Amino acid sequence: MSAPPVDATPPQGDRVYRTAWRIERRAHAGPLLAWGVSLGAVLVAMLLTGILFAAFGVDPAEALRRIVDRTLLDGRGFSEVVRRAIPLMLAGVGLTLAFRARFWNIGAEGQLLVGAVAASGVALFSDLPGPLLLPAMFAAAFVAGAAWGLGPALLKVRLGVNEIITTLMLNYVAIYLVRWLINGPWKGTSLSGFAYSDVFEQAAWIPTWGATRLHWPTLAFAVLLALLVAWLLGRTRFGFEVRMMGESPEAARYAGVDFFRTTVALVAVSAGAAGLAGFGEAAGIHHRLVDPNSLSQGYGYTAIIVALLARRDPLAALVTALFLGWVQASGDVMQVALRLPSQITGVTQGLVLLCILATEPLLRYRLTRVRIPVAAASAQGGSADGGPASGAGGREVG
Amino acid sequence: MLPYARSVPDDRTTDPSLPLLQMTGVTKRYPGVVANDAVDLAVARGEVHALLGENGAGKSTLMHVLYGLQAPDAGTIRLRGHEIRFRSPRDAKAAGIGLVAQHFHLARRHTVAENLALALPDTPALFPTRALRGRVEAVARRYGFEVRLEARVAALSPGEQQRVEILKALLQGADLLILDEPTSVLTPQEAERLFEVLEVMKAEGKGVILISHKMDEVLRVADRVTVLRAGRVVATRDAAGADAADLATLMVGRSVQRGRREGAPVPGAVRLRIEELRVEGERGEVRLDEVGFEVRGGEIVGVAGVAGNGQAELAQVLTGLRTPTAGRIRLDDRDVAGLNVRTLFDRGVVHIPEDRNAMGVVGSMQVAENLVLRRHRQAPFARGRLLDWRAVGQNADDAIREHRIATPSRGAVTRTLSGGNVQKVILARELGGRPGLVVASHPSYGLDVAATEDTHRLLRRQRDAGAAVLLVSEDLDELLELSDRIVVLFRGRVTGVLEADGVDRGEIGLRMAGAA
Amino acid sequence: MELEMAWVVLARALAFSTPLLWAALGEIVAERAGVVNLGVEGMMILGALAGFAVGQTVGDPWIGLMAAAFVGAAAAALHALFAVVLQADMYVSGLALTIFGLGLSGLIGRAWVGRPLSDSMSRVSLPLLGDLPGIGRIVFQSQYALTWLGLLAAVAIWFVLFRTKLGLALRTVGENPAAADAAGVRVLLVRTGAVVFGGAMAGVAGGFLSLAYRPSWGQGMTNGLGWIAVALAIFALWHPLRAVPAALLFGALFSLSFLLQDRFAPQLLTMLPYLFTILALAVTALAKGRGAFGAPEALGEPYTRGGR
């Protein structure tokens, strides 16, 4: 039917096949795989922490047993795990919302601190009657946290300023704001020489569970918030648009999403939630405004890990917050019972994040076995994929 | 030999009777697709060999294999009689193969000199652009190029950028050049200049592989033609004596009839009227100026022009993605200039965007979600601020059935669909209702014949239902086939509004180049 | 008197801008190659600890500084592995590096808290310039060698980036990696190299803090300087020479906050550089750097050959 090419075709008769492993790109990873990989990452991080234990001369298995004993199998110990998870839940759930929209809010720490400041301000200086005090502190903390996130949000939508740096810078501003307050205008009168505010009146204390430090109303609200955010993301127009913005800004623009309003709204919720975490710590644990290092212990940063480990799912963030709360609570056990430095928890958290990253390719690629036809002419050339033989008759390619 | 070609060992001087290039049984597989299936291709010295095929026929993959960008799964490649196997493009270049890709491999913010210097093998480590001028000029003169070495690439026209790419390949000492769809960014007149350059190359004994899907240019400049379909060679013929209709049939696997515009309804009242429209870019540069034309209901108006002459901005401004600087846009006698995307959509402006994967859908979302992407604020999908997922699912089932969208389920992740099916999702969503104005940008780009016909059918259906349709395309055949009138844009200005019936292609070409 | 005050401010600004300049130069190189590294803070603190620990043990601060650079580079290699090779999220990877670095340095550094440095880096006097009246004594006799070396590094990096083939290749990788690949440049190798180099620079910045500026080790002693350096790379519009005045501006702000300490609460003054960072980014965004002054076009985009 057509003029044949000038040169003859190669012998095509019998084809040689060989099989080989090949890495292929996955189109999509299911939720089961995603969770399996996350779990694997956590286990690897724990294993590495175990090695660290051994390096400090402590038997990892024995250490784990004692940690579990004192954190999970002991009522009071477990209450410590949960109460550390509370700020992580609040801030972490908020971050899942922001991260869904690819608003990289790294400022939960600062938002938490200013939330604590606002709540303390209301507790210390308002004349509200007792029953109104806690609701007012709650509202003030939310508003303050949201306001702290608003600046970076506006800079991002209006000018395209990178929100990672701006939210992070505001963490430092918040730290020094708290330090200034407790050393200056809000310095307590009852205990001179110490840098913290006066103790709140009892009406401004969040009730706790029995003799523990578990301020359960905050916990209940954290769970409610997770449900609310899940509902927002899954059932409302707002959530649909948030997801569009995060997954494909261009398509979101095409779909007519109002970036300004949506960003402001979602950052307000996200940062406000972190502010509430500050309310919980100030009114539920310390009952006064204290130094940022005692007030937060890096909850705002750990919340980033909570949200990422939960793969930006608000309900899953409740679980991952409990896990990281357990890691933090273990730090106390290590220090007291095992005489290990509590800083190990910081390393463990970093390892968890690194392991999630390292295992991420498992979600994007898979190993498959393929049958490759080998044309007789090139069969002697060896590997056809992966490692081709030297190019162009061994010419220099350097 | 070129004056600055890299000194090459023995095999360039081997038996001249051997073909320059001989690819035999080349096979390349991707998950689920055989992109090249035992492909044979031979190119002689002084030959322009056209590689003809539809999008997705495997032309690009074959060239990637030849150029060392992809490793073949099987098959041999012989260059000047020697078997070669390239690890990377740098091997290919060292062996004398040059590629001018469709998307230029140029750093836009760098100067022409910097781009050339990086690509040349013997550029000095210090002051890489210093000694370039002398080297460039000799080659440029022979091919009739003018080169502004200190100009930034971003400031060059697509035609000029392409010449930089060709120059780069020549300076690297290529004697086999691959040109991938070289005329897609050129005016017909610029294309003529390119063909003259090809003649010089032939005279110098170089081989050229011309990738194209345009029959007329293939028949005009090629010596031989190899037609690829679905990854296989279906024919290799001498261009002299080959017949366009015959090649087209080989290319698509059945006979194609270039349809005439069948009895379109009488256009109704003017629905879209644009007057004195001016659009400026972010730094005040003019993108559109004094643009004015009308589109009636029941009419398809095509927009022709070389890429980058304001078509994209026109589509953006009409759909609310960009704000006009001055001028009026009236839709059904209401001023709509400067309204946002959402309001325009509510007023019946639908948009089939140019970049369907990045803009038309959210790739990571489900098919059902993408089928309501812009309609999610309207009943029945929205109930107040809530979404009704049952209505969304019902809509998806209907659309998948009606438009025969090939998807495993309505819950499938949209990214996993083929290009044609992604476009069906967009078409189903945008053309599902009764729009007043349809803005379609390159709606059939990259689609196979069946999907293209589907797209055209849906556009015609909207026209017949009384919508005003604005069709932006770089494919002149498509424009001529569908449009009632054609608006030609050049540097943001209208250089002609032509009745499509009996229009001369040369006339359109001249206006695309700003002449006349 | 007024003039002397200005020299004092300049002298302190130079000292304080030194770690910012080193780290920002490193980030500029990485970002010119297209890779954002938000791990600067982490690399810096690890560098600070390594520098101090080695310097304290060996007794030679310059060997300590080499250790700082090496550890910074090793940490950066981790980012390169994740963000460049495995193509995980670039932002998350850098962030993870910072969190991990802060955690690890806190753990390992416990042994060195409060220890003195037997031999810290000494100040050097520049010949000729040091003999100038006023400014000579206050500015040119009182700086650390690393301060002057930082200025030299800026010029050297400028030269390499804009006047050598290596720099051309590196910038092309950040502008259009496919073009660089087509030109035979090993994209992932260049990106990895740029990131590792940036890490070494951040390590030196950390080492300067613990071996010269303080000189001591304290947990979290970088205190956000690494993040400011990331912002500086943007503020300097990715240009090594512009990074010098940009870093000096921040240095001046820090030194001003020292000078004003008796008039304002120190905590409020400490906030200033952080607030100013936000301001600087906003101003940069308002000025809308584009074309030759904009961000590298492929900044933040992973590269896979022939892939999408």
C-alpha cells in the first residue's frame, strides 16, 4: 500500500520478552494507603527515637514500657496526655483548614500567645460578673488570635507576600509582647520579683476534671471544632471553595471564588482556633499570664505536625493531636523516671515530620512488574530501561 | 562542516551512502499506553523527512527517545551507521542531533547570548558570553538570521525565539535537526521564511525531521513523509505524488470530510458588542487596543491570530478574569465590562478555557465535583450556603451518560481521565445550560478526531439554540470550518473582520502578520 | 559626637548583619537555582552548635567554623534529598528541617550550655582603613574577620553567578530547568549543589553567632535570624550585591534597638526587626519586582524530565 522505507525492517518473527521492576507514577493514592504510610512513618520515627534512647544508655523496650505505664495505663498520666493534646487539637484542627487552602499558617504559636493575652486581659481587668467572665475570655481569645492571623492574610491576598515568613515573624512579636506585658504593665503585684501576672479570680478558671489538669470544657470544644471544620469542608459552599483554592488556584479563579473573602474567613477560623488554645492554657492550666515558654511549650509548632500527619483532615487531627500530646507527655516521664533529657521529644517530633516526608514518594509512585518485549537486534544490549549502555559508541559525554 | 562544530571522531566520515539516521523497531511504553510500537524511521542526508500524525500518535515520544530524553524499551537507533544509545540530551547533541522543541528551551529572563553560551559545548568557564559574537555571526549570516545577542528572550517574538533555538542547534554542530511543530507559533509569512532556512540546510547536506500535523506544509517542504497512528508507522511515502486526502486518511484511520458549514440558522440580534476595548498588562503595556466587533445570537465568530497577540486577554476580559482598562462590553444591551467572573457566569457567560487541566478543572477533585465547579452556587446544587451532594451526584450521572465521559465512576479523581474526557467534563458543565455567550479557547487542541467532532457538535448546538459563540483558535482549519465570521488580531488590534465564506487563507495570514 | 554615634551604629550594624548576610547569600544561591529552603533557621542552629562544640573541644574557632559549615551543608543535603530528589513538598521539607534542627540542637547542646569558649574569634583591624581617625578605630578595628569575609563572599558569589558558566548554568536551572537540561546541565545535581552550598553558608552564619558574636551556646540562640535571612533573599531581589545593604539595614535596626534601650522597654525594641521584616516584604511586593528584578521563574517548582 505504501512505498517501503529505504531500509529493511529488522527480523520481527519471534519476540523475546523479559520482565523487570519498574517505578511508575500513581495517578491517585487511596485513603487506606495514605493512612498506612502515615502509620509507617510514625513507627519509623519511634524506632529512630528508640535508637536515640539506646545512645543515652537506656534500653528502648524497657523505656517504652515504662512510658506507656505512666502515660497510657495510669489515670493521672493519661489525663496529662489529653490535656497536652487540647491545645494541639484546637490549633491543629485550625491549621488543617488553612493548609487545605494552601495558606501556610506557621503562626499558630503567636496566635496562641495573643489569645492567651486577650483572655488574661479580660480576666484581669474587666468588671464583668463571674458567669460572663469565661465566655468573654473565650470570645476575646478567638478574636485576638484571628486578628493576629489577619495581617498576613491581607498581605497575601492583596500583595502576594509569602505568608510563611510573615506568620512566623509575628510569633516572635507575640513572644516579646507577652514578655513585655508580664515584665511591665501587667506584672503581678502579689509576687514581686517574678515575671508573671496576678492570678485570675476563680470565676475565670476553666473547670477541670477532678484533681487533674484536664480542662474538659476546652476539650469538648476542640472536638466540636473538629466536627465543625469537617462539616464546613465537606458540606458547605465555603468549604468547597476553600478546597478549590488549595488544590488549584487557577481553577478557583475561573470558578469565581472570592479569594479575599474566603481567605480572610478561613484564616480567621484557623488563627482564632489557635487563640482559643491560648485561652485554654491561660485559663485552664496557669490561671495567669506567664512566660511564653511556660505558656505554650511550642504547641503552635507541634500543631503543624499534627495537621500534616493528619493529612489535613480535621477529624484525623484529633487523633494525631493525641499522639503528639502523648509524645510531649512522655517527655516528663523520660526526665523524671528515666533521667533522659526532655529535649528528646523535640527530636522525635522533627523525626515524625521528616519520616512523613520521606515516605511521601510511596504515595506518588509504585513498583510494578512489567513484561518488556526485546527486539532481537537489541537483546544483546542488555538492560533496555534503567541503565542504557554507553552512548554513541562510548563517546565522551562529560 | 560548520566552522565551529565540535570536532567529531571517525564516525561522521563513514560511508556516505548509509542513511544519516535509522531507527528500527523502537518501542516505548507508558503505564497503559504503548506510545511507540516497533517504529521504523530512516532519514537521509539532505532530506526533510516529515513525521505526520495526530496529537498523541507518538511523534513526540519518538523524538524524545531519539534525543535521549527517554530511554526506549526496545529497538535500535543507528546514526551514520553506528548504533547509539543516548543517556541524555547531551549525548544526543554530542552526536550531532539538534532539537527545536515546541516549547522553546530558553530562559526568558536571560539574554540571547546567555542562552546560546550555556548550550555550546566549548564555552569558557569564565565570562561565558564574551567571545560569542564572532562565532554566532558567521552561521547567522549563512542562514540569513538577524540576532540581537544582548536582547532578553522575553522581549523577542515567538518567531525570533525560534530562530535562536535553530541557531543554537546549528552552533552545536547538529547535522540532524528535529523541528517539533515549528509553524504553530508562526504567521504563514514567517513560516515561509522558516521553509527557506530548511532549503539551506538541505543544500548543506543536513537531515531534518519535521514534526507536524498540517498536511499542506508537509507536502510543501518535505521529501518524504512517515505517518504515525496510535504509536505505529502506518506509511512512509515520497512527498512528491502524495495526496493530502490520502495522508489525512492514513493519519486518522478513516476518511475525513472537511465539513462545510451546514445550513446555519439566520443570526439573530446582536448579543455581544465590544467597543473601543483597551486592556493593559500589569506594567501598563498594551495588550488589547481599540478592539471592537459584534457577535449575534446564532452566530460563531472566530478569533484568529498568532499566539500572544491578544487572544488570551480577549477571552479573559470577556469572562471576567481580567479587567478592561477602557472601552465597553455590552451583553444583551447591558454593560458588563469589569464585572467579576461570578457575576458574568450568572449572566450567562460560559468559558471553555485554554488550559483545561490547570484552569478548567481541579485535577485532584472528583469528576462529580468538577461537573458543578462553577454551578455550585446555583440550585439545585446549593441550598443556601450548603451543598446538596445528592443533586451533584445525580447531575454527574446524567452528564457522564449524555456526554459519554469515560470514567470509572463519578467519584474518580479527574486527573486520571484522558485529555478528551477532561474536556468533555468541561463541555458538559459549561454547555449544559442555555448560555448567552460562549467563549471557547482552543477547544479542540490536543484532542483526537472523535473528541474534536464532539466538541464542534456541542458548539454548533449552542449556536443553533441562539447563543453567541466566540471561538479562539490557532487552527485555521477549525476556524474556517465553524465560524461565520473571523476576527483577526495582531498586537492587540483588530486587523480584519472577514466573512468566513470564500475567504482566502492568504488574506487571513497577511492580517495575522499585521500587513494590510 | 554625633558622628561618633553614627560610627558606633555602623560598627554594630556590620557585626549584626554578618550572620544575616552569610545566611541570606546562601539562600540566594539556592533560590537562584530554583529551590526554596525554609530550613535556614535549622541549619543555622545546627551550625552554631557544631561550631561551638568543635571549637570548644579543639580550641581553634576556625576549625569550629569549618565544622559549622560542614554540618550546615549536611543538613541542607537532607533538604535536597527530600525537596529536589524525592520531590516532596519544598515548603514542608524546609520547615521540617527547621523543626528537626531546633529539636536536635536542643538535645545535643545540653552538654555545652553555659560553657565558656576558651578561644573565640578575635577582632581584626583592617590595614590603612583602621588608621583613619574616628571611623577607623570604631568601625575598621573592631570587626570580626567573618564580617569582612562576608562582604567578599557577596562579591565572589555575584561574580560566579553572573560572570561564569557555572553561574549561568545555575541560574538557568532556576529559570527554566528544561532548557538547562536540554543544554546538558545536570539539573538535580546543580540544584542539590546549590542547596548544599546554601547550607554551608547558613552553617557559617550560625558558627559566627556561637564562636564570635556571643561567643557561647544557648538553646534556640538563632532566635528567628534564619527566617529573617529567608526574607532578606527576597528583599534583596535575589541579588548577592543587593543583599549587602539589605543586611546592613537590618543590622542597623538591631543596633538601634540596643541604643534606645534606656528609653523604651527592651522587649518592645526586640520586636522591631521582626516587624520590619514584614514591612520589607510588603514594600518589595508593592514595588512588584518583575523582569530582571523578579523571582527566578522556576522558583519552587520541582523538576522531572519530560514529565508534568
